[in-house]
Amino acid sequence: MQLANNFINDLMQPITAGNTKFSDTFSIGIVSAPKNGSELEVLLNKADIAMYEAKKRRNEAFLISR
């Protein structure tokens, strides 16, 4: 989780192009195999759920631990 949150913080640094500064928000959903499943479809579905949970909090990572 710390690595993912560090990655998000690095990505959030503003980018300047000419006289304009750009910034964005980032969210990361995390699952692990085989704890969260062993089939790709199951893992992708749970990663999608984790991503939407992270988006609720904005600029965070969310780990499904069950």
C-alpha cells in the first residue's frame, strides 16, 4: 500500500507546459492472487471494485484484503 500511495503522490506532481500547469487525480485498485481468486476474470472484477473504492477516496490506493 505504501508503494502504491508513493506512486500516486509522484504522479500528482503538476506538469507545466508553457504558462499552463496541469495536474490530475489517480486511484489504484489492488488485489492479490490466489488470495482474491485464481481466475483472471475474478481478479479483474475485484480489481475493478477496488479501483472504484479508491476513486471514492480520491488519490489513494485501495486493497481488497478478503
